Amino acid sequence: MIAFSRKPPVWVLGLIPLAAFAIALWVGRFGVHWGDTFRVLFGLEGPSDVFRALILRVRLPRVLAAACVGANLSVVGASFQGLFRNPLVDSRILGVSSGAAFGAALALSFTSHSLWVQAGAYTFALAAIGLVMMIGMRFGSSALVLVIGGILIGALFNSFLGLIKYVADPLSTLPTITYWLLGGLNGTQWSDLPLLLTVSGLGLNFFILLRWRLNLLTMSDTEAQALGVRIRGVRNAIVAVGTLMIAASVALAGTIGWVGLVIPHVARAWVGPDHGRLIPVSAMLGATTVILLDAVARTALPSEIPLGILTGLLGVPAFLVLFLRFLRARGEAT
Amino acid sequence: MRIECRDLAYAYTPAQEILQSVSLTWGTGQIVFILGSNGSGKTTLLECLSGLRPPLRGHVALDGHDLSDLPPRTRAQMIGLVPQLHEPIFEFTVEQAVLMGRAPHLGLFERPGSNDRAAVREAIAAVGIHHLRHRPYTQISGGERQLALIARGLAQGAGCLLMDEPVAHLDPHHQHDVMASVRALTERGLSFAVTSHLPNHALLYADWTAFLIEGSVQIQGPPRSTITEASLQATYRMAFEIIEGASGSRAILPRQ
């Protein structure tokens, strides 16, 4: 294993996603010279209007969306792993993704207009977290109660989703829903972006600002409270902001698994558990990964590969490698 | 710091008051040992004293300030809690774990700065674990982790540390290391409340001993006068004998 420095310099954090961003704008089914890509990006003369439209109106919004989705899922995953003191938790733990998926599927059975799909996803993501919080308030709001509430509400919305698929027209609506649920960023337009960019920008900033304090939440509630943390308020704020970030991602990209679980682990293996470094590095690695996987998704085969499939194909072996490393460190595997 | 606890009562369920009326006072640089059987409410008492559990009746005062009037951050700058040892999940280094003690001195979105790091270095040196500062907190021994938690309390700047069975699961050598550090820190004016199942430790290290029996402190005072065969019998419901060595040291043995 290559020994990484635990303190990545700031330029690495910026440069890696920036490089991925440039590569993703350049590659695609429709070949563009890399020089032309830059000329378009910096508004220089030369490339034809077709290239200009392709890069600015098709690829750019899609790459920006990929960056936001990757950063959101990774940062929320890392924060939730700390908050629930469980490294196997990911951004789906509170049932928010299931709620959002149901909402999107419900909207898709009536219309394919992307704003309605997004509205459905947000509405039911909030409904799901609302129900989880109600369970939490009734049973004492501990981390365990929230996790159990999340699993139950997630299962409930998965059943509703099954119902929607069961009654959907198998020739038209069902394939649309099924394909949408596999996850992907195809068809992302500029009009989809303002909401995603706003929610991601505010949410990522919230977690970046709060990042050192997240360390305290990985201790027991008793310890955090004894250190003066108003645990319920902080936990509720994290859950609320995290929910919006997941809803924004699912609304646009569908359910994309593994990113929110694996990326925080890669980041932790690199810079350690201190959220002061873990959160920015998770954001950077998450954005880079989803930008590059989305580029593969639209380039590798003549037709799109759903992004959710790619993250699974890469996520499972990546997780196994990390898990083996973990067991070796504890002397439980060779 | 002077801690004054008067007629404290606490109940988890209305039907059963685990603490009925606890009165206990100790002052700057003193170590009070709280002895009591399993389930007698020792941990609950520490959590009430640290302000985590608002009492049902009675009150706690730190240097004359009523604990329930203090906002969480101010409270955490005055009194610290060292919980029972548990296996941490994430591999924070000793230094990062101790740094968490600076939280009450920082705003919600603030990150520790150079003076916080200086306080942490000083706290780590004070308990003698400077050589462990970069080691993962998960990979040091129980005794070392206990010292790291004491260092966290020091970094907190607290005048009193409440320690829940600090030497449970430790071998005699580490038990002594931890208690010797505690004793040494009283020289800086720190006060301690220590719960324990080892009455011999109260004889060795305590300035004051309190026996928690049926929800109240029924016997308290300096260890040599309060740790008697009768008080031990009342606390643990079994017979003990106290033997005295030639040098005047005492030890408690169960009566066969």
C-alpha cells in the first residue's frame, strides 16, 4: 500500500476534482478536441456552435450536478457515520432516500416533467424524515431510536414504492420508473441546477463549518453533553441539513448507492477520523468519483449505463479491499 | 473548587427514586470516594453532579453557583465527567481525543487554535502520557486511555472531575498509576469525586468517603474513621474484617 501523507495540501483538495471536471467535460460519445474544450470554457474563439452547445448546455450542467451529488452523498455519509457512531451507516440510513425515491416514482407515474419529479422527491424525503423524527420524539430521540425509526420508515416507503410499480403501466410508466431508480444524470439541464446548487452549497458549508464539532458527537451522548454540547439541537440540525442534501441528490440522480458508504471510508483511511480533515476530503473524493463514474456511464457503451449500477460495481470491491485492510490492522486476517 | 450537593433526589421513573436525599460537600484539592453496591445510584449521582440530569429535588452548587442556572458551556468549563471505559469506535489519536476537551471554550462553528493546542500539550504532559500523543486512542491500554480521559478533563479547564469507576478492569499497577495521577493533580487545586467498588482504594487515596445506601449518603467522613466493619456491612450486606499492619496501614478483607 502506498503510504499517503495524512495532511493533504490544500491544492490537492482543489486540483483533483478540478482535473476530473476538465476530463469529464472533454470526454464523451461525441469527440471534442481537448483544446476546443478549454476554448469553449474560457469563451475563446474557434470551436463551432455545435461544440459550444454540447459542452456548455449538455456536459457542463451534468458535470456540475455529478460533483454536487458526489460531494453531498459522501459528506452526509461521513457525518452520519460519526453521528450514529457506526461506520456501516450511509446516507440512506434514515429512510430519506426511500422517501425521495417513492416521491419521484409517484410523480413519474403521472408526468415525466423533471420539476414535478424533483418536487415529489423533496416532499416525500421530508415526509420520511418527519415520520422518523416523530418516532424519535415519542421514544426519546437517541441515536439508536433514530436509526430504528429510519429503517422502519425506509421499509415503509419501499413498500409504497413496490405498490406504485405494481400498479404502473408495464409498457410505459414501469420502465421509466425502473430506469429512473437505477440512478443517473442523463438529461440534466441548467434548469435543474439552481435548487441542487443552492442546497449543496449551503449544506456543504454547514458541514465544513461544523466539522470539528462532529468529532464530539462520535463520543457517547453523555460525554458530548458533559463537554457542553447541546446534543439534541446539534443532532437535529445535522439530520435536517443532511436530509435536504440527500433529497436534492436523489431528486436529480435517483438512488445512487455505495458512494455515501465507501467514500468516507477511503477518506478515513487516508486522513484519519478527525472530521476537520475527513469532511473536506470526503467532499473532494465524492465529487471526483461521481464526476468520473458519470463520464464512464455516458462514454463506455453506445447507450448510457445507469450510474447506480456503476457505483455498485466499483463500490463492492472497494469496500472489500478497505474491509480487508481493517481486519489486517486488527490482526484478524492475513 | 468547592462542590456542595444538598438533599439531591433523582428518579428515572416516578415510582422509584434512585436517589432520595443526597447531601455531600467537598472542597478544593480533595478526593471524595463514593462507595455503594451495584445499582445503588453512583453513576446517576455523578451525572446529576455534572449537570446532565436535572435533579427532582435539591440542588448542586459549584463555588456557590447553582448548577441548574449555568448554561452548558459554562458548566463544562467548571466540571468534567470521566465516564466508565468503553471501546471507542473511531481511531482518534490521543491528542485529538484530548483536544475535544476544549469544546466548551469554542463556539459552535469554531475550530481549536494554537492556545487550545497548548492547553492540550500541557494536559497531556501533566498526566505523563506525552509519548503516546500521536498513538491511536483505540490502541493504547485501558490505564493509558483513562489517563487520556483525565487529560481531556484538564484541557477542559474544569476545577472538578467526576470519575466513574476509573480503575475498573485495570491491573494493580495501572490502578495505582491512575490514582497516583489523580492524587498529584490535587496539588494544582483540582477536586475529584470517584466512584469505586474498592474500599481499600478509599483507604489509600480518599480525603473523604461517602457510602451511598438506599438512595442517600448515610455515612460520610474521613476514610479512617468511616470505613469500619459496620459501615461496610451496611453497604455491601456481607461481613468484612479490617486488618492493621505494623506501620499503621489498613486493609479490608472479606470475613470467611
